[in-house]
Amino acid sequence: MVVKSGKCIFCNKCGVENTEDAKYCQECGNEIVKNQSNDSKIDDIKSNNKNLNEKSPLGAAALNLIIAGAGFIYIHEYAKAVLSFIIVFLAGIISFAMGLSLLLSVLALILIMAWSYDETKKYNKNLT
Ligand SMILES: [Zn+2]
């Protein structure tokens, strides 16, 4: 058994710390075998945590229907949330001024939803 900790590997024979890419222990010359099952266990834990922290892109998109930009608050992108809200709000004003009712506002909202969906996917990708 070789215990892996950070970027170092501990020799199972003498317990001396070796660099991650070492093939043989620098102290006793014991062959260092990377413990694959241990690694995959760590990866499993990581991916479990990742799943817990993952946000639903569709959920984020849908949140914008309640309040424009809410999908960005969901992924802690507050500046984008405010920007989205302003875009939809301004689109609404321009829409009314042009006599288009809320048409532009609705179009802006659809774009924001698509953007929010995309950003949430990126957010999930960046989770480690
Ligand atoms: Zn050793």
C-alpha cells in the first residue's frame, strides 16, 4: 500500500516521502506502485461532491422567469444577474415606447435564459 498525499507519495516500506512521479523510493529503493483503486476512490468522492454542488441549467433558466437574472444569482454571478435584469427592464421600456407591448422584453428574457443555461453549464464544468 502506498499512501498518496497531495503531490507526494509515501513509501510503504520505510515511510519516506517521495515525489509523485518517483518510480523507486529515494530512501530504500522499494518500487513505488501507484495505488489506482485509492485514486479512483478519491475521484469518486470528488465527483460525488461535484454532483452535490452542480446546478441545474434548466432550473437556472427557469428562475429567470420569476425574476430576470435570478438564474445568475443561483450560480453566484451577481453582476450578470443585475445586468440581465437591466437588459430585460430596458427592453421592456423600449418595447412599450415602440408600441410593441412586451415583445422585446420577452425576446430579451429568452436570450437571458439561454445565456443563464450556458453559464450554469460552465459553472458545473469548473467545479472540482
Ligand atoms: Zn522506502
